[in-house]
Amino acid sequence: MASQRYSIFSVIKEALVGHTGWMPTWRDASPKADYDIIIIGGGGHGLATAYYLAKTFGLSRIAVVEKGWIGGGNVGRNTTIVRSNYMLPGNIPFYEQSLKLWEGLEQDINYNAMVSQRGVLNLYHSDAQRDAYARRGNALRLHGVDAELLDQAAVRKMLPFLNYENGRFPIHGGLLQRRGGTVRHDAVAWGYARAADQRGVDIIQNCEVTGFRRDGNRVTGIQTSRGFIGAKKIGMAVAGNSSRVATMAGLRLPIESHALQAFVSESIKPFIDGVVTFGAGHFYISQSDKGGLVFGGDIDGYNSYASRGNLPVVEDVCEGGMALMPRIGRVRLLRQWGGIMDMSMDGSPIIDHTPIDGLYINAGWCYGGFKATPASGLCFAHLIARDEPHPIATAYRLDRFRTGHAVDEKGQGPYPNLH
């Protein structure tokens, strides 16, 4: 297991010896015959789960199996935004806990994840939208979460270059969460992988799950492209592939998979300090440390497992950007990619047992997966270790669609593509 600790002193030491003493960030482990716990999915949620299983609950003999390479899935295909400005009581404590974990993450895992609390500003464009944001802000404040409702003058002082006089979408103000911001997405995967490895977790890359082995109603292991691996407990954290992997175990999930595109422009001088969302359309934008504008919008409307998108969504996203800040029109687009979103029926996640003994599920994150990474890992680890839900994740039950306890943050009803 790697044991090297990063610090200013280790950086100076390695600089003096030509950086020849750095150790591998984590071991590229080979699968053992069996484990106590297997986590399927080597993205942020799966790696965080393994880390907290080892650190918080003191468990060992844990493996994370990933069909590709660490950082190659959705954790490396998002727009890096973190926030906790949700409104419903089932969501606020969870996402606030996640933001608190983000605030201490780098010290906890001894890795530079580039956590930048630069603020998240949601713009409003009508009196009705202002009232909705005021309600959300009040709900946040009642839960002890920071939120500030700004008028147009306050927003104009922060972001003078926005299009305030747009005839169709005039900007009247915004709801600001100063503690929100961005985190380097792939660094999150690498940091959790390194931290889990240091606590004895086997991280097995290029190991695709092809089936489950069961003894009656209990899972006993997984069939993989690298052979059978036994396990007492198995957790699924495979994002957009949740339905496909669950089908191998005989489960049908209330989830649809859709592609979500993201975009990065060429590097420009510092332009946007924080994260800005366009309230009259689905568009959000920030600027990376390398200078590129990072932005995105709606999912593609059709079901897909392909990590690419279609041109109508590209056009829609660019139209939203131009309506909000016309000056970006001459900036060239550098690259685009797609992640696969596991869209649940009510837009909220599922962290729960499945009807199969020993099999647990972490899925349905829709747009909220990246920002939830630390709390998701902690709550999933709690569920697997203690066989009971974490207090802040009790609303995320799998049977809530049958019992009528939906957590519908957007109020769109049972339509996954609208969440």
C-alpha cells in the first residue's frame, strides 16, 4: 500500500532530487478470490464509499471494481459544480453535509482536489421566480444553510457584464450561496482512490461486471471479465449504467439513462469569478483555473447509453449563453463531451437495500451526482456497514415510488427526462 504523504516538505524534497522519489498514487490491484465487500463502480461515489467503509467503519477486505480506468466515467465528465442550495427537507441536510465534507476533503484525504468556494449565483427573471427563490432561501436559512437573495443592483455590482436589459429575459436578481463553488472532478477520483488504497482497499481497473451469482435470494459474488469474485455484500454505484447492471441481478429500476453534454471554451483571461446559472433557461457557467469557460445545459431528451450528445442541445446551450452574456459569442469552443445520467422518476437519488439480500444500490443522481460525492459515499458506506440508512439519507428509499413519498425538488412529476 502507498504510504507517501504529500506536503510542502515532500514537494521541496522531490524538487531537489529531480522528482524521482514519487510513489504510484494507488496500487493497480489484481482481484482476490473473495472479499467481504465489493463496490461496483470506480467513480467518485464508489471510491468514496470504499474510503468511508475503511476509515469511518473500520472495515477491511474491500474491493472496488471498475470496467475502465479510474476517472474515465461520469466523475470526469461533469461541470465540477458543488452546492447545497436545495429546498426540500429530504434534500437539504444531505447536500449540506456533502458541502461540509467538501470543505474539509483535502485535509482529510491529503490530496489537492482544488476545492474553490467561489460562490453559486442562481439568477431570476420575473416576480414569480423571485418569490420561488425567496422561498428556497428561507428554507435553507431555517436549516442553518447560507443563502442570500440579491436584487438587480447587487447582482450588477458582482457581474456587470451580464445582459440585464434583455427584452425577453431581463435579470431582476439572484439567489447566492457563497459557500458553493467548484472542485476539480478528476482530482476527486484520484484523491479518493489514493486514500482508499492507503487503507487497504483493492482498486481493480479494467474489470467489467458481466453477471451476479446468487444462492437463493442472496448474492454471493460477481462474474467479471477477469473471473468470478466472491463477496458477502455488494454495492452498486454505476451511475448511468445502473439499469443495465441491475438487470444482470434480475432487478428493474425506476431509472432512465440520458446523455448530458458539457462544454469547455478556449482559455481566456479571468472573466467569471463564481458559478452563474441562467434562470430563464437551463444554462450554467464557470471558469476553470486554466481559463476555459465550462458550461452546460439540459440533458438530451431521448434515452441513451452513448457518451455523446446531439446538435440541437448544443444549439440550445449556446443560445442560453448568448442570451445571458452576449460577449462570449466570439469565444471559440474547445471541446465537448457527454456523461450518462441515471434519471430517477422524481429527480432524487436512491440509496437503499435492494430486494436481493446482500445487494445495495446507489443510483438515480440525475444532475446532482458530482456535488453529492462525499455525502453519498458516507451514507452508502453507513448503509452497507450497518444495514440501516444514514439519518440524512432516510428519504432516498427505493420503495418511495410505491408508497408515494417522492422527493420531487423541481415539482415536475414522474417524468425522468424533466428532472
